[in-house]
Amino acid sequence: MKIMKNGVAVITGGGSGLGKALAYAAVSRGMKVVLADVHAKALEQTLDELHALGAEAVGEVVDVADAAAVEKLAERAETTFGPANLVFNNAGVASAGLIWESTDKDWDWLLGVNVKGVANGIRAFTPRMLAAASADPDYQGSIINTASLAGVVTGPAMGIYSVSKHAVLALSECLYHDLALVTEQVQTAVLCPSYVATNIGQCYRSRPSRWANSEGLTRSQMATAAISQNNLDNGSLTADAVAEITFKHIEQGQFYIFPTTEMHVLLKHRFDRIVEGDNPDLPYQQFEFLQTRRQRLIEALTD
């Protein structure tokens, strides 16, 4: 796919972290951007920074779990700049801890944002992108959904998050097959980053009251949150680097976007065990961060 100057990029979760980095990458290529985020202050700050660079950018405070709000975002994007060329369904939240300790509201929050949020983006933007393709033989578009390392491998104390990101991967693959039935002008891709230095570990601050727990965090949830935040802070790639890798993969028409090589090793290890009939396991000896995470969890749960 050729990314055109003056093309339009829509990015959910665009106020900070990876979404903000994607916005900068889009602007550096001469694109107009439409940002959505649940955090009004972060969104405003990012828009101010982009405007200072001379970028054409607008923003909307959006809860992606709200289908009507995402539909409104799609309408505003098209009214303001025209058909979207790139749609990044990037907004996401995280939760951790032993899976049986997760509450109904934990499940509703994670699946509402991480899965339904992506589905809402697909439902709102795909028909518009297909209409643009029908009207213009030169139009090109792509829908990029952010999954995770946790979307291709599993591990301890990351149950709901891993379930939600596996769903994003499956949803993206299904979208790929469906689009192939009707057009060659609209593509899709799935982004599966590992630990990246972002503020997703602080996402509980934006947790809506309708999904708030009345009980405090369990020992496993507190321990996992601390370990995950440390891994995020010491991620092997910056958000800017992941954004650049993502755009290069989009330009090359690659569906699976794995920013780090560790993903290939972990993915092969998992599917080799499935094919061979072995029980689930992780190659702890090959990856120090996995071994350290597991050991710290054991220590936290057995003190």
C-alpha cells in the first residue's frame, strides 16, 4: 500500500503512548490525522503538539466500547477530511492476576474496550472505506488492529488480557478473509507488540464507574501489575520505533506485524507444542524477562 501525502489516518487511543507515536508517524508522512482518546487532557496536549508542527489534526473524546460514539467519530473524520485511508483500532486497557480472581466487571471492561472497541471501529469505518474504494479506483485503505504478544502466546497471571488480544488477532484474520471477498483496495493488518514503554499500566485511572470494582486488588493482581509496569518501563522498543515499523509493514502489505524477533520464537514454540501434543509451556530459559516474571509471581504468591 502506498501511503499518500494528504491521506487521512484515524487513531484510537491517540492521546498518548503508541497511539500518539502512530500520530507522529502519520504526520511525518504528510497525513491528516483524527485522534480519539478517553483522556481529554492527553488528547488536547497531543493535538497542540501536532498543530505546532503545522499538522492538520482534530480530536474527539471517545469511549471505543460505545458503538454510537465510534460511529460519530467516523462521521466526523469523513466530514472533516474525507474518507479515512488508515484506521488504527489501537485503544486498549490491561488487567492481570490469577484468572479465577477476575470479577464480572473486569471481564466486561477488558472485553468492552479491547474487543468490542475494535469491532466497533471495523463496523463504523469499513463500509465507508469500501464506498470510497467503489467511488475511486485509486483509493487505498487499511485497517490496523492492535493486538499484543499476549495475542499469540499465553502465560501466567494475564488471563483476561490474553483472551481479549487473542480475540483481536482472530477478529483481524476474519476481517482479512472477508475483505478479500469484496475488494483489493482495502486491506487489514494486526499489530502484535511486546512490552513497549507506554502508560497502559496506568489505564485503571480511566476505568469507567460502570465497570469499577468495589473490592481492592488481590495479591496476585498487585504483584502482576508491578511486574508488568517494570517490563513496560524497560521495553526493548520505544513507541516511536514500533510506530515506524508498523508503517513500513503497512507499506509492504504485511498482515502480521511483529516488531520484535522474540515473537517468532515464542509463536513457533507454542504451535510446535500444540502440533506435538505437548502441554502448554514457555521457553523460560531463552527469555530472561519471562523467567524473572514467573519467579517474582511465585515469590509474591508464596510469601
